[in-house]
Amino acid sequence: MINWRVPLFDTCFGVEEETAVLAVIRSGWLTMGEKVQQLEDRFSEELAGSHVIAVANCTAALHLAFASLGIGPGDEVLLPSLTFVATANAVRYVGATPVFADVTGIQDPCVDPDELERRITARTRAICVVHYAGFPCDMVAISDLARARGLALVEDCAHSLFSSLDGVRCGLWGDVAAFSFFSNKNITCGEGGLVVTRRQEIADECRLRRSHGMTSVTLDRHEGRATDYDVVNLGFNYRMDEIRAVFALAQLDRLPGYLARRGALWTRYLDALKTVPDVQVPDFGSRSSDVGVHVMPVVLPKHIPRDIVAQRLRADGVQTSVHYAPAHSFSAYKCAGTYLPRTEAFGVRELTLPFFPSMSDDQLSIVVNALKAAIR
């Protein structure tokens, strides 16, 4: 294992998480129960009273989102290629076809509304947006487009917990949204996710399908609210357990501080990176928003190979990553005629720098100085 001077991300756990997890262990009830319900209730309060369904991970949330909308074989879903492959995988889980759209550009790597409109066909059933790095897409234009063309709108909010655009939080613009609690996310419980929707029928469908399509769950029978169950639809084992629920609840209490520090780090990075020649930081169209920043992407000069820069940073003990290799570049998703020039230009030049709430100003300086030396 490499002993990084500055890792790509780091977790921050304390006595609150330990105490919460120990209490669940001592209770003797580990599977989905009252703590999962508490987590859903807390997020419902934060998200304008929306229906919230806790699930095993964000990929499961996306799968349930598409399934609850009735999307299936023969349908197409428009989405960006600049995303983790799970977004596209979830479309294929329901038998539909992902159709990739280009981003707006180097400075705005969120999906381009005009590109979405250009790719609509008679088979298009939904648009799925990804709020890259925590910065909201142009949701005014995209939601207007979805309404005008009668399309469902799904939000992949894996990066954008509590980010807002024009006072509306990500996850509340569309029909249904998916959130992530993976290890590198703004709060974590290792794995875990949420489905969020304002539509009762979608919530009912997702709750049913989350646990094998059964009409009652184990806790209902344990506490005497039900004695048996029926299976009324094809369902999945996408339940969240009590340990992860209380872990996420403890993290949620820390979230305001985490987001404040992430915002401060973003500002410090922007200022420090001005000293690194020819390196750009996306401004995401300067949309008016309150952003819970997730990652720190920079765009390297065209003439400098990213692999060489990453290797030199690694030699200095600085871990980096790429967000993302475009999904349409993978063998499983290579489609004849798919050409996304702006996505591809961003995809070969983007480098993700370390970014996490406990990151110190000294660590930030190490990163920027190492990057400067690698570029020079």
C-alpha cells in the first residue's frame, strides 16, 4: 500500500459513528428496520418533504428509478457519456438503450441541453442528467425540454448531495433522483443510496421492488403488523441495513461542516491554480447555485500527456484520478457512429486532484506545487 502524502480522498469518522453502530449491534436487529426509516425521514425533511427510499447503493437507486417509470425494451434514455458507467448500466438493466449526448464544453462538462434535444427520437422515453462534481446541470432548460417533449426526467445525484440551483436542490427538478453514500462521497456509510421522488406512485413502486416485490417486510412480521406476504411484482434485494443507516445518520449531522470546508477548499484551489500555467478549472457556465462540491477536476494543456503528469504527482506522493473515461469509449458501450467531440476532448485532458474535508491548507499547497512542477 502506498503511503500517500496527499490521498485522493479521505474519510472522517469519530465517536458518533462508533456509538451509533454499537447501539445497533446491541439491539440485535440488523436488517432493514426503524433506523432505515429514520434516515429516510431525515432526508425527506431536507428535501422538501419528498418521498425517500433508502437502498443498497446508488446503482440500485438508478435501476429502481428507471423500472418505476416503466422504461423497458425498445425505449431509449438520453444521458451524458461523461459519467461513471453505473448510470448507463442501470439503463440497460431495464432493457432500454442508452443514447449518449455531448457535454457543453471544457468549461462546462455537464450535459448540453441542445445536444439532448438533437438526439430525441420516437423511441426516447427519458432524460437522465448527471450533476458532475456537484455542480448542477442547466436544469431550467433541461426540465423545460423534458416537459415539452413528454419525457421523464431522472437525476443522477451521486455527486450533488444538497447542491442547489436557483434555490431548488438537485434531486427535486425531475421525476425521480438517485443519491450515493459510497466511500468517496460527501457523506458515506461505505455503500448505500437513496431514491428521491415527489410522486407517490413512483415511491410506492420503488418501495415494493426494493424488497423482492413483497407486500410486507421482515420488520412488519417481527413486530406483528403482518403475518404473511404476497409477491405482486418483480423485485430485487436492494435493502439497506440498520448499521449503514445509523452510520449515514451520524454523517448527516456532520454534513454542514463538510460542505462548508469543501466550499472553502474549492475557493483556495481556484486561487492557487492561477499560478499553474495553462491549467483550467471548469466554471460550469457560472450558473447561480449553492454547490456541495464533490471532486476537484482540472483540465491540462493539450500538449502535455495526462499520464506523465499523474506519474510525476504520484512520485511526489500525490494521488490523482480521472472523472471519467467516457462511457461510450468502453468496449461494452462502443456504438457505431457515436462521436462526442467535447466529451472526448475533456475526457483525455481532465485530471482529478485530491479533495476532502479534512484536507489541510498545507496539503493543498503540496498538490498545487507538485502539479506546477509536473507541468513545467
